[in-house]
Amino acid sequence: MKTSMIFVLCRWVILGLAAGLCFYVIWSVLVNGQMPIVGGGKAEIEYAKLPNTSAYIVNLLLMPRVIGAVILFFWLQKLFQLYEKSCYFSPKSMQCFIWIVVTNAALYAYTVVLNIGFTLYMRKLDTGDEYPIVIDLLYVFTLFVSLALVHALKHANKIENENKEFI
């Protein structure tokens, strides 16, 4: 299988996942009246179950995650489209890769802040349950590896340009 076909397949998988996510969110809001809580901590789930909790507020707080996921799918799709054209070290592919890392970092930071906020609020209610603050170290490690890859790709691009000038 040609390399470009792999990237075409990746693009279609990403588009399928994005469509599936959008369908699932719309279906959950229309049927359940609430946005699905994906990847949330225990405090978020318990907060959504409280009797005096407004579904509008929960949806509003979770909406940035959905928007971030759509942005992430967009940049991934665009990156694979460039890879399909064999533009591995082009400035546009580097821009896509950087935006993927930035979007991932922003989504993770928002998730951590939201988790801390929900946890502190639930502790304040003193329901008797324990609400740990969840920080996924594997995700943090993945972000640092992604940043290292961006740096390595920039350096490889610089070397490739120097080699082209030399020839």
C-alpha cells in the first residue's frame, strides 16, 4: 500500500470519528437534554446528577471540550491531507502539528481546571464522598513528547533546507 493511501485512510477515519462525535453529542443533547461527560472526573459526573443543577450550565461548561475536539479533528485532517501530498516538512505541516499540540494542551488544561473547580465545589457541599483531583500524567508526558517532536521536525526541516542549498 502506498504511503499516501495510508494518509487517505487516516483522514477518513478522523472524519468518521468527528462525525460520530458530533452525532453523539447532538443525540445526547436532544434525547437526554445534557451533553455527554467524556473523560471527566467523578466530581463532574456527580455535579451533573445534583437535583438543583442546571443542564444549561453543565452543557455550557462542557462545550469547550467539544469545540476543542472539533478543532483538533480539523488540524489532524489537514495535517494528513498535507502528508498525503508528501509535504512532510513544509511550513504548513509544521503549523498543523504545532496547532495540534497547542489544541491538545489547551484541552487538557481546561479539563484539569474544570475538574479542580467541580471537585472543590463538590467538597464544599460536603456530600461525604471523596472527590480526588485527577491529573493524567501519561497525557502530560504525551504533550511533552509532542513538543519534542515539533522541535525535532523543525530541526530536520532546517537540515533539509541547508542540504538543498548545498546541492
